[in-house]
Amino acid sequence: MRFEELDDLYHATILEHRRHPRNSDRLEDPDITADGVNPFCGDEIHIQIALDSEGRVSRVGLQGVGCAINQATGSMLSDAIQGKTLDEVAALSRSFNDLMTGGPHSDGLGELTTLESVRQFPIRIKCALLAWSALDEGIEDYAPARSR
């Protein structure tokens, strides 16, 4: 592996989010909770989401353990979903998944596009998708509860 490839992987934005994760406080009484664990590498992610009266994400709590990619992605996710409806969050998640798997994606990913370099390291794609997979499951679990 060339050092230039590692520079691409560990972009300054990724390192900044790893060193200074956003929204890392655990939320009390969240509307949505989600946990993700990758037993093969030890990455973990724990997400709490509070929704406002209009169903928009008003606060996010995210705690992560593991590699820089996992933690940076979680931090970026916690920023990216603020103020969005659950439908908008789901669309963002699909677009990020497409980015990671080489599919067509929207331009609305913002700094999440810095993670595109992870595709050069297929073993690390799961690290980047762990938080999003957990989020998707949390929203899916919440959906039946809100329709009661």
C-alpha cells in the first residue's frame, strides 16, 4: 500500500471528526435508539435521536468505539441528520450507501463525500456503513411504534 493511498483514506475531515466527534453526549429519553456492532473488528456505535413535534431530528447523541472511519462516519452522520425528517434521513442513508458501494448518489451528502476514498479499501466499507445501518434499523423499529 502506498502512503498516498493512506492519505486519501485519512482525509483531514475524517481525522477532525475522529479527534473531535460531534454530538457525543448520550441523550436521555430519546425517541429512537440504535446500536451497531461489528464483531469482526470491534467497532461499536450507539445512537439516540430526539424528534421535535413536527417529526424532525432535533437532537442526536452518538457514542462510538473503534476505528477512525467508524467514529468519523458516526460524527458526520450526527451532523448531517440534524433538522431532517425521518424520510429525509432515510433518503440520505440510501445516498450514502450508494456512495460507499459505487452506485449513483445525490450531491446532498456534504462532507460525507470525503468518505468516498474508503471504497479503495473494501474491508473498511463496513466501518463506514455501521452507523448508517444502525440508524436504518432504529428508524425501522420506531416506525411501527409511531403508527399505533
